[in-house]
Amino acid sequence: MNPELLRQKIDDLKNSNSKDLESIESLMQKRDVFSALSVEERATKENDIKGLDTQIDTLLKTIEERNQEISRTDKLLVLHTNSSMTKRNIVEDLESSNSTNNDAEIRERETKWFKTGKEEELRGALQTGVDADGGNLLAPQYLVKEIIKELDNQVYIRKYATVLPAITGYKSIGIPTIDKDLDDLTWTTEIGEVTEDKTLKFGKREMSTNQLTKLVLVSKKLIRESNIDIQSFVRDRISYKLSATLEHNYLYGDGNSKPLGIFAQTDDNSSAISTDRDVKIGTSSKDITYDGLVDALSGLKSGYQQGAVWMLNKSAIATLRKIKDANNRPIWQEGIQGNMPSTLLGIPVIQNDFIEDKLEATKYVGFLGNLKHFWILDSISMELQVLHELYSKTNQVGFQVGYWGDGAPVSEEAFVRLLPFDQAYSA
């Protein structure tokens, strides 16, 4: 089933619950009036009270049934996208913001504002902040909410990662990492001394709300005269630019005021995945071999294999589609349905065009990993500024977005990084 249809179904069920809760509140107020009556008066209104109780109980039962359906639908959504609409707080927080609920009126006024730059189009509908030097105004929260939803749709790693809710009142939070696991337990006699473990070692990486900004310039003539949906155009362009930057840093970021990437090679950052997690999946004569892929899968513990994905560059995908096993059967299994990914050795495969498209000894072609162990910290303090005056000399309008967030792998054993040739990695 299409993930967007699943999300829409969950939204519709939640909206129905909200309406029924309002009805329950109204019915409860009516019942409270009866509660204030004397015993004799209540006796004359007994049927009315029972009728109210029946209506309230029916609505409560309906809401409970919807909640069960929401839970089932959300579980199905997780199977499709590994992204939950009930456990993640980012969009929920934005949904419950104090912005006005009259979205239709806001959108109409916003469109006029985008096209004309006249502040009076906003009065009565939006709270605006005016910068005398730059002439900027803040767009409403719903547009920011849509940008964040677009990020989830466009950035592959976000779809599978653990996205933490926004933090309030803290500049950073410490994320625990397991640098070295426990030794095996030892057998002891009933009164024997218990052996102390000295191998378990925890680390910590500070995750901060690092700032990421992007500016999109659009011709005033295009905005004023074109029939395009200017709000969707701006949202899509900003979402794409943010997505591209975030995805690249989730892969290659060095962790210095930016996310720490899966392929990061930093000598001074103990939180980076070490080269011990690199597997060579080819030989000096072949870029990628069947045996090399088996070795890579064997390098991931079974507990991490459930929910793991292959994330590979375009050249690796092209090569894999041609590889056959010992019985001359393709190891690549095409997805049966359009919304189901292809599989390799039973693990879903995703082509990530942000992974450098090369098959060279020192270049990672991708990774096999369980991205639940890649954590992303989002801040909902995203803002969108519309700059009318700053670029008036060039007859353009600037749309600038500010995003704050971070990301990092928290368990290196959940990842196997893939090198194409039978050569040692050299940075």
C-alpha cells in the first residue's frame, strides 16, 4: 500500500477523533447541568441522563476502535518506511502549535504576499516580524511543517533512522555509544567469586542543534506573472536543497558543527565508525563478487540484520544486477510490487545517489546497516524568511530557511561499510 495513503488514513482517523472529543466535551457539559439538580429533579430527567451516557460511551468506544486502527495502520507504515507517525514527535509538535487553524485563509493571503510583497495581505491572519534592514517576514508554521515532511520523503537515511524529538532548554544532549561490548559470562560455583567484567566501555557524543541555512532566489516577474503554485515551488526547492545537504552529511559529515557521517574518517573523533567495520567485497580482478557480499552479510550480527538495508551507489547497483550465483541464477531479486524494494541476499536494496559514484579501492560504494542505530536530532525551531527588499535591486525575492539538527551512528556494529577491491583502505 502506498505510504502516503497510509499517512493520510492516520491523519483522517486522528481528525475524526478530535471532532468526537469535542462532541464528548459538549455532552459532558450537558450532563454536568443535570448533576447539579436535586435528587427529585434528577429522577424526572433519568432518561435524558441515560441518553447522554449512552452517547458518550458510544463515542468513547468509537475513538478506542479508531486508536486501534491507527496503531495497526502505523505498524504497516513502519514496515513500508520504518517511519512512525505515532511515535515521532516532530510533526506532532508542529501540528499542535499555536498557529491559527484557518489554513485556507492563511494560504490565500500567503500566496498574495509572495506575489505582491504587500504586508497588508497578511494583517489579521499572520503574526509577522519586520526587519528594517533586510525587509524579512516569517512564514507561518504550517509551511515549515510541510518542509519537514518533505525532508522525510526525500532523504533516504531519515526514512530508516531513529529521529529524536526536539529538545527544549538544552544546547546539546549526550548520546551514549557502545565502544566495546561485555565479555562472555563465566560459570561459577554457588559461593564462588563473580568475575568482574573489564571490557565493557561506553562512549558519548554530544549532539547539538547545529544550524543549517539555505537561500533560494526567485524572480519577482516569475512570482507575479506565473500561474505556478509559488508556495509549493518554494517549499519543494528548499526541501530539496536541505535534503541534499543533510543526506551528504549523514554519509560524509566530519562531526564538526555538523552531523557525523557513516563514512566519516576522523582520527580525533572516537565516535566515528572504525575501519574494522570495512569489508572488501571484490578482488583485484572483479569490483564486486558474490563471496564478498556473503562476507559483508556475515559481518553483521543476526540481531542487526532484521531491519537492515543495503544502501549503494549507482555503479554498484549496475554491477550487482549482473552477478549470478554458482547455479547461474541472478542474486538480485527485483521488487514484486512497485512500492517494495529489490532485495540482495534477502536484504532490501536502496540506491543512494549521494554516495560517490565510483568503484575505486579507496572509495566506499555503500554500506550494509541497520539505520535504527543512526540517530538524528531535529529541532522544530525551523524558520522560513521571505526577503522582499534585500534583493530588490536584482528584481528577486529571497526565501531563506534555517534548520537546526545533528546526526550520528551510535553503534558501529550495526554497520558494515563496503569497499570494492581486495586492497586495504587508505584515507
